[in-house]
Amino acid sequence: MGIWGISGRRRNWIGLCNIIRTQSFNGRTFSVKSEDSVLPVLIIGAGPVGLVLSILLTKLGVKCAILEKNKIFSTHPQAHFINNRSMEVFRKLDGLGDEILTSQPPVEFWRKFIYCTSLTGPILGAVDHMQPQDFDQIVSPVSVAHFSQYKLSRLLLKHLEKLDFRTMNSEKLEHGSIGEREIFMGHECIAINGSEHSVTVTASFLTEGKYITRDIQCHFLVGTDGAGSSVRKSLGINMRGEKDLQKLVSVHFLSQELGQYLIKERPGMLFFIFNKDAIGVLVAHDLKQGEFVLQVPFYPPQQKLEDFSYEMCKRLIFKLVGLELADVNVMDIKPWVMHAEVAEKFLSCNNRIILAGDAAHRFPPAGGFGMNTGIQDAHNLAWKLASVIKGVSPISILNSYELERSQIAQFNTELSVENFKAAMRVPAALGLDPTVANAVHRALNDTVGSILPSSLQRTILDGIFSIGRAQLSDFVLNENNPLGSARLAKLRQIFEEGQSLQLQFPAEDLGFRYQKGALLSEDDSVLNAHEAPTGRRRDYIPCSEPGSRLPHMNVKLLSNPSSKEIFSTLDLVSVDKVEFVLIIAPLNESYCLARAALEVANNFKVPLKVCVMWPNGSINGTGRSEAALTPWNFFEDVLEVKSSSDSPSWWDICPDDRQRSHISET
């Protein structure tokens, strides 16, 4: 994981047994298959979070399988921005990070958000969200990426296949048992029964025209089954926060013509379009492939999903583009609701059932925190599950997963809401305050409007919105109109001061710090470690305090100083085994601390490796470390590699740690 702290607790493993039973569901008649095997970990949900967790667990030597209720993987693009920390996780998964970077669209195609009256009309403003330091790899060995969720899932599945995973369709099952390294499609979790020592999952699937239930026994169940999590609902875990911030319809469509036009004229990731005929946000998932998702506000029950027919969506697209396109192909139309909520707890049934990803937290999409937070949940959880299953830790260590990740979920919820509010400043400046539209909609639903015929309600709503959009006409929105001129000036101020929707948050992405958790004792716990979220970009400042991410610096092995092989300090932490890393300075006091730590680790059977960090320019000091750490040989000497003479030293980044050193978790 790469989080600083100190730990030294005895750990034990608890074995479990299998219990088999059958049941019916919702009055339907089922045939029943029995389970003979027991899984260490069963994952419900084969989205990116579940797939990443299965890769991490498998690499750590933990057997697992996945159940997915859908029969096929979605091709709806959904999430698309991968932040720095998630890319650091992917970078260590056998080159996955490099695959994403080479497969994504060129950065020049997606670095900007563009605000306009139509895609072919006047530009109201543009914000470039990439800065020079985002590419220099000083604070991180990898940069952010723009890569659609379904494409990411395909890469993750490819990596799982390399780990001998098989994707199984319920219609073609060869046997009744659930084995390790299998992804079972078309399996819906319909019941969960947890006890102190085991979890039994009842799954329903269709085969040969009949629904069959299957009982699956596991040591641990992880729910990564999305915002509408059946695992969370089965446990009766409530969500806390703000519900129904906004209802929207998502229109997935393809148009090579539009993609090529935007590449040539105004490349960008997001296009915020405001005109008298329509309002929408266009997400350019891949300009070269011409793949887009249009997000438009949705106001049921006056508006119905059936209103958004394929033809109606095409007409809406043409209004927002500003001309008719010959090759628009609408692929999918989906409604969705924006929430800002965190589950009241992430653990249940003696820590045997665990929530991760959207099952545990639901954010506004502003800033792309949803999938990224989930991926980092999986990264935090994997080594802890492995340490319990392998007998390194007691099951109580999983309490730290909830302690740590709920802090981040709550903070990211608040940050997403602030960023969403920032996004609303632009239409508000144009005279289209979204809070007014929502108030009108609530009035229709909750007051006298609700007794009116639905057709009249719809007419009233459409009329009010048309009046609002009239403020976007060329007559009003121009520099010669005093009102329009004032609004355009306000818009420029919002963009210049960074008050609009932001894409990157380096200080929060890399600079998060757990205020309490696995590597912080009660005495170490800190309060108010995070500044209140503002919705504005802040740069990351490397930190070595307990609970912080392990800082990145380029290093190489001191035993071969002439070698050109350079790696990151993040690579000192293994992804293939549960192992703690103690980083020390080449000082007598630090060697003494390391010997004591190695002896304690040996007594408690906790895997520990010592890393001796030598300053840039040091001569080969391997012999010194060997002599100082005898009889222990679990160490390696590494040498700082500076990109320039004025680059900071490791011990400049960690000035207070020369003497005390520090431990990083896997």
C-alpha cells in the first residue's frame, strides 16, 4: 500500500468450515445445486473494483472467485478519469499502467474542458487541467489517464486470464461447484447468511430455461457490486449523506464525423453546452474513435425515460452540436441519479462481509473520485485480507480497513460535492441557476402542481425551462447587451480564478493521510489532518508522517551503482507477498533500530524487509550494512537518483525520520 507507520502486533488465522443449504426466492420454483468447496474470498460484482481486488488477492496467493449478476460485461463507457494514485496501483500490476497510457487517447485530445453555445458555435471559455508538473514524474512515477471504464475492464480481464482466471456463463456450466479463479456471469446474489466463522451466499442463475439457486460458502465476502449493492441491502446497511442531488439521462453514441471535427477544431474531454434549444454536458471518451456520452438533466415524472427515444436523442445531439451529423449511432440510453453518500459501516458479521467501491460510497462524478476511490479501497483491503488468511494478522486488522477508507470516502464525498457546486457556477453565471430549476421541479411534485394532469405539469415544466434557456439567446448573451456583457465578464472571472469544475486534485489524490488506522496507535492518531475541501486544485507536498502515502523518489540498487536500472521507492513494497518495509538511513542509530525491529518481527513471524536509503553520490556501502545488520540478511541498499543537482534528497523529504526511520505497509 505504501503508507507510513509503525506496527508490531501478533497475528493469527482462523479456519472455517462449509455449510450447505437450499432455499427458494420470491415464490419462484428452483432446482438446487450443492457446493462442496469453500473459498477464502468470494467477490460479488465484476466491475473494475472487483476485478482489481481479484488480481491483487491472487498475486498475494489468496484464492478467490467472482459472481456477476449481468450475463455480459457492459460496453457503456461510464467512468473515464484515472487519477495518479490509481495509476500507481495499476503500474505495479505487470505493466497494466503502461498498457493504459499507451492505449488512451493522446493527452492533447482531453486536457481541456470547453464551455460553448454549441460544438460549432462560440466558445464561452476553456480550462486546461494539465500543468507541466503533471508530466515530470517528480512526485509520482506515472501520470493520470483518460480511459473508459469498459476498456479498463477488458484490460483487467486480460490480466486475470494470464493468472488463469476463466469467465463462465451460467448457460454453459460444466459442473455445479464454484472454484477459485473463476468469474461466474449471470449469477445474482439473492441472500446472504453470515455467522462468526463463515458466510453463505445464495446465488440465482438461469440455465436451460430454469432458475437454479446455488449456495456458496466462503471465509470472506466482499461486495463490490456498485451503487445499488445487493450485498449492502441484504445486510440492511444504510447510506448517509445527500440523496438525489440531480437526476440525469446518459446517452452513449458514436460519431466519427463529430470526433474528427473536434480533433481539428476544439479537442477536449468535457464540453458544457448552453443554448436556447438545449443544455447538456458531452463527455468525449475517445475523439479518434468518435465515442461520446451525453449527459442531460432529467425531471421525472413530468419527463419519462420513454421520451428519450433514439430519434429524440439524435435531435438533441444535433441541437447541441449546432448541425446535423450523418453518422450518429445512439448505442444506449440510461437514467441515473447523482448521490453524495457513504455507508454507515463497511464491515459486518465479525468482519466476514466487507463493502468496497460504490457499494460503500456514492459520489457526484465531479472530479472522478468514484472508481478511483474504489480501486484504492481494493488496494487497501487486499493485503489485509491476505495477512489474515495467511495467519500474519488477526481478523481485527480488518477494522483498520473501515477506519481508513471511511475517512477517505467521507472526505472525497465532501470534495466531490464542492466540485459539483463549482460546476454549477457556470450556468448560474449565465442566468440558469440549477437550484431554481430543481425548486420548480419540487414545487410541481410536492405542492398544488402534483394534482394537475400530467400533461399540464409537463407543459408548465417545459415552458419554464424554455423561458430560462431564452437567456442564452444571441440577443441576450453578447457584449453589446449590458446584461449579457456582465454575465460573460462573470464567466471569465470564474475561469481565471479556478472556480469552475476541476479535474485534478493532487493534494488529495497523493497527499491523503489516514488519521487513524492500521499503522497508527491511539497516541499517533491525528485530528483534522486534511484541510477542508474547497473544490480547487492544490499541489501535493510529499509527507512522511504516519498514515501518509509513501513518497516517490527514483532509486537504484547500491550493489550495482553503474547499473542504469532505476525504479521508484514505491517498488520497494512487494505486490506479490505480505511484507512490511522498514526504510532507514545508513547511521549507527538506524542500524540498531533495524536489528531490534527484525528480531521482533522474527519472534512474531511478521515478514519484514529493511531498506537502507543512501544519499546520492554515496560509494558502495553494502558491506557496512551487512556488518551492521548481522545476523539478519533481509535488507537491501538503495541509492537516491536525482533528476537534477537541486532535486531534494529523500532525507529532505523526510527530515524528521533520519533517526526514527519508518515502516511502510504492503
